[in-house]
Amino acid sequence: MSVPILEVVDVHAAYGRIEVLRGVDLRVPRGSVMALLGPNGGGKSTLLKVISGQMEVTSGDVHLGGVNVSGAKPAELARLGLCTIPEGRSVFPNLTVEENLLLMSYAGVPAEQVLETAFGYFPRLEQRRDQLAGTMSGGEQQMLAMSRALASDPALLLLDELSMGLAPLIVEELYETVGQIAQSGVSILCIEQFAKTALAVSDYAAVMVGGRVIASGEPDEINESMADVMLGGAA
Amino acid sequence: MRRILATLAAGGMTVLAVPLLAAGPASAEPTYGGFQAEAWATPVRIELYEPTIPIPVDPGKPELDFNLSFTRTRGQTGQLSSLGSWMWPGDGVGQGFATFGAELGLPEALTADGYPIQVNALQPGGNGNERQEPFPGAVMRAQASDSEARAQAGWSTAGEIGEGNGGGGDAPGGPGGLGDILDNLGGLLDPGQLGTLLDLPLLGGGNSAGLGAGLSQRVAGLATAEDSMPGLPDGLDLLIELGGMSSTSRITLGDEDVTSVARSALGDVSLLGGLIKLEGITTVARAIGTEGDARASSNAEVGAIYLAGQKLAFDDEGAVAGGQKFVFPGLPVEASDALRQLGISITLPTATRQVDGMRGTAASEAVRIEIDTVTVKSLLGLLPLADVLGLLPPELGELRTLLDTIINLGPKVVIRLGNAAATTETVERFEFDFDNNPIPEVPDPVDSGDTGGGDAGTGDGGVPTEVDLGDFGGAGGDAVGGVPPGALPDNQMVAGPGLPPLTTIPGLLFWGGLVFGGLAGAWLRRMGLLVLGGGAACAHGCETGLPDLRAI
């Protein structure tokens, strides 16, 4: 059995005295897409913060490529190939699309290659390369955010609520791109509330409720028993 | 350069100005060192004693009390405060109004600002003047300054809340004497008519040179006198004034004394600008604290009549007129007995005055009516009330429960008419005589090298300005500067030697020990982690570090 690119072992985390993660175990095989599903407040985004080094665990370990990275800083993990697209997109609204992308060449990827990769996945961005990012639609901003992440040549991509605030058609288009990215060998952990869309492109899925992963498996298994799993876990 | 000069000039001016501003107007220091005073008054106080009321109170205190036209001034060294309220529900409810509102489920907006029927003044640290006079005749004022706190509350058709002369004498506030009456009458009569009135024998007109001399000035001033109080339209309030009820409380800080005065008046009726004035119940309490013994005085009067400034008063012993007292029949014994059978008793309490050193306390209460409803309730028990309540339809079950509860209560109600109390306590001024009691200097630890000598002190009986520690160790050492070693001041005995100098052997040992302790602690921590497993790379057997995910 190959070493998973991400392994979370019995992770506990808390905001002050409120424990949000209560022993999370999760494995993301290399080159796969893992959909982490669950209702609001289940601890999904907190787990993402822990994995990306933005939040310290109270106990437990996070392994990347079989190496314990507990205590590593977000910048160090980003240089290693861990890239996070946070909830809310976070593009620079007063910079053009091209300027937003060129800022990501810090990772050592040539500027031309950054633009080529971005426009290859999202041709619409090329049409708007001189447009201020803040004036674009939500879906286009999400495309730009994903393009910026891809410009850093990630090995593990963490997507937080990709579909938030977007029209269903745009969401489907974005997840098609996610599937294309996964085919390029990038491992992806995507957090999503809308299960159907995420499961369509996922290799594995897990359901998180109340700070614990209560079910994991193939997307079909999770899809069939989604309601029972979530309600049972919530109970 | 110019900026630097400007800064220096501004700084210099500030340095010069601050002492001048800080000095302020020259004020004489009071002869007392500090004080504590309180004065409160209320014409009507209703107390309800019912243990089932869920309000925690001390034993013997009423669960609820309502004070009409309540005023209170409080003060202690450095701060004066005053409070006035037309209806004060006691400190428990008045000051904890928000809490009671929350318990009763009242909207927070109604109770968030506290009990609404009150004015407060606080100096320093608060508002120095607050008043509510929503319509003529209703006065609620609170004032506080550096030297005086005053509160007034009451109802009067003239809007006049009389101060009385409580601050100056024992007598309650009356019409204020002939001069004040003349002032009032000036609004009705022209100067010519007033001069004719003053010639009447009743007022002693024409026989008093002093009065005649001052008359022209007073009459001239009457035309321009302004009434600062809200009240009835000019002229009408001079014909009749129904005083209603009022109270005033005041604390005045003087250079030599602190005076607290409380006065309550109930049922004032003033006719013809005060020419005839009836006062139902008036009480005054006054306490003065001075450097010597305190003074206290109090008085309660019932049914006073003022006729042209002459007092005709009635109390429980008789009548007082022209300074002479006449025996007057009291309440018939038969009537008292009849009321007592109904649980009602009426008493005329005596005013109290107490002086204990520099603390003076005075209290007055004119009439006390006690109604013990337990007696009445026993009479009600003869009635078939339970049967009557049982006839109520089931739909009115809550009402029946409420009525059943009420008829089973047996509260005691005490109505106190004319309440005034004043307390003042001062303390002596304390001044330390630095000339004859200089503070000894703290010994210099460097001088401690002379540990075995035992030098003799100066022995001249004076207090030393420098202490040689060598004297502590010397068995044969004489008294230091005339003070025996066993009687050294505390500040000398607690003075420690401090840290040893770095260059000495004790210093090296001290600092070296600190460094050694730090190194040993770090080593022990590392060894402990290794022994207990904390030093392992990962609890799950993984390496620790930062892998290159792209190379995996």
C-alpha cells in the first residue's frame, strides 16, 4: 500500500475551550480527489486550517507524504506543494486578471507558464486578462483563484467550499476543471456542502459531522447512504 | 530651529502656568480632617412588612417601603451627592430597578436606565445639577458642588419647595418672618397700600425704627423681585398656596463645621402671600460636626399655624404660642382603645438627638400609624370568604387563586408622617510634626562592612540622620543616636542588603548558580523527553520534517 499524500491521525483542535475537532482520521491517497462532505459547523473548514498549518492541533498528527508535519508553518507547507483555495476566493480585486496571476510566479514558475496554465484550464480568463478581478462574476473570480493555485504547481490542493455563492451551472463547470486538474496528477481534498456535484468528480468521499469523520468510502456508497449517515452522525 | 524654539517656549510657559493653575483661588483649609454626613427626609413613608414578599431585607426592616417627596444628601470627605424623588421605592427597588424589572419580565427598555422618578447629583465625578419640573408645582431637584449638596422634592401649587430655616435654627421652616411676607405681598399691593398695612398695630407698624428704615428699600425692591420657582401664574399663588408635601435635605461644608439638615413638611397651606400659613406636619433634623463635640437638634410639630410670622403650634402635649406652652387634651383613651382593637395604633414619637464625641445624630418623626392587618384578617376569618371564592366559575381559576392568596396575607403596614434624619461625623485633622520627628534615612548597604566594631552613637539624644550597620553586630555598641537598638524604626529593620556585587565571590557564586541552573534544567528536559518518548520523531513511526510533496 502506497503512502497517502495526506493522512490525518486522531486530530483534536479547539477554539479556546470549544473543541471543534474531536479525533479526526482521514486519508487522501496520492493523485485522488477526496470530497469531504458534511453540514455546516461540522468542522470541515477547521480541519482544512489544521492541514494547511493555519491552526495548531491540541493533539494528533498530520502527515504529508508519510512525514509528520505537525507544527510546520503555512508558508513552509505552501513551498512544499500544499496549496489552499480558501472560502471566499480572496483575489486581489483592484488588480487585473493577469496581474493576479503574475503575482503567483513567486513559486519559481515562469510567468509565461503561469499564464499558459491558467488560460489553458479557463479560456474565459484570457478574454478578461486586462479586466479588474473585482469586476468579474463570482464564478470567474473562483476560476481566477483556482488558476492562481495551479500557478504554484501544487501537489496537494485544498478547496474550501468551491460552490459557495455560485450558480449551479458555474459550479458544474468548475468541478469539471477540478477533474481535469486531478487527471494531471494533483491530489485534491475538496470540502463541499453540495454533495452531488462533488461526488461526481471524487474518487473517495468522507462525511464529517460534529468534529468527527463518521463515514468514508467510495462516492457511490456515500451517495446512497448520505441522508442516513448525516442524520445518524448528527444524532 | 524655529520649531525647537517654539517647543521650548511652549514647554516653559506650561511649566510656569501649571503651578498657577494648580494653586487656584486661595481657600482656607477646614479645621476638621474629614467628615461623613447624611441627611434625608420624606413627609410620608409607607412601610410594608410581609415576609412572603420575595425581597431580601435585614431582620426588622420592611420588605417594601414607599417614600413620597423623598430627598437625601450624602457626603464624605471628597465627595457630595444628592437624590430627590417624588416617590422613592426604597434603596432595594430604587437602586436595583433593572434587576427587579428583569425578574418581573418588564421590557429592558423600560428599566435599563434605572428607576425613572429620581434626580441625582454627584460632585465630583458626576452631574452637579439635575432637575425635573414637568409642570408647575412639581419640583424635583438635586444639586451638588464642592461645598454643598442639596436635594428638593415636593408638590406645591406654587412650585415653592420651602427651605425653611433648618440650616440656621431648630424651628421648622415657617413663613420666613415679616420680611418675607412683605416680599410676597408686594405682588398684590402697590407700595402705598403696603405702607398703610405696615402701620397696623398687629405688625407693629410705626413703632419700629428699624423696620421703617428698611421699609423703603424693601418696598422698592418688591417691584422687581422675580420668582425663580415655577408655579401658579403671578398673583394667584399669593392668594392661596396649597403646599402639598415637600422635603429638603442639605449638607453644607464650612471652614469649621459640617452641617447636615433634613426637613419635611406636609400639608402646607398659605394664604395671602404667607400672612396666614398653616402647616400640617413639619419635622426638622439637624446635625453639626465640628472639631470639638458635635451638635444635634431635631423637632417635630403637628398642626402649626403662623399668623403674621407668629407661631401657634400643637403637639401631643398641648399648644405652643408666643414661646409658651399650654396643656392640651390628648387623644381620648376610648378612641385609642377602639382603634387598637382593629389593629391600628397612632403614636407621636419623640424626636431623638444623640451626640457621641464628634458624631451627631438627629431624627424626627411626627406621627406614626401602625396597621396590623393580622387583627383585621382575624375578623375577616369570621366571614365565609372561602365559600364566596368557591362560587367563582372554574374559568376564573387564576383569579380565585390570587384572591385566596391575598386574603391569607397578613402584612403590617406602618405609615410614618413627617420624617427627617441627619447625621454628621467629623474627624480631627492630623498633621505630622516633621520638624520634631524627622524620618531617618535608609542606611546605605555599602556601609555594612563594619560588622564587628560596634561604634558608639552620637548619644546626644537626637535622631540620627545616618545609621551605621556595624552597631547591629557590636555587642558593646551603644545606642545609635540616642535610640536603643531594640527600638529602631521599622523602615530601618526591613532594609535588606540587596544583591551582592558582581565582582565579589558571593556575586560570582550567585550568578554562576543561575547559569548552571538554567543549563541543568534544559538538559534534564531533553533527557526527560527522550526517556518518556517525547523525543521520538513521530508517535506513528513517521519522520518529522518538511517533505517535498512534488517529489513524492
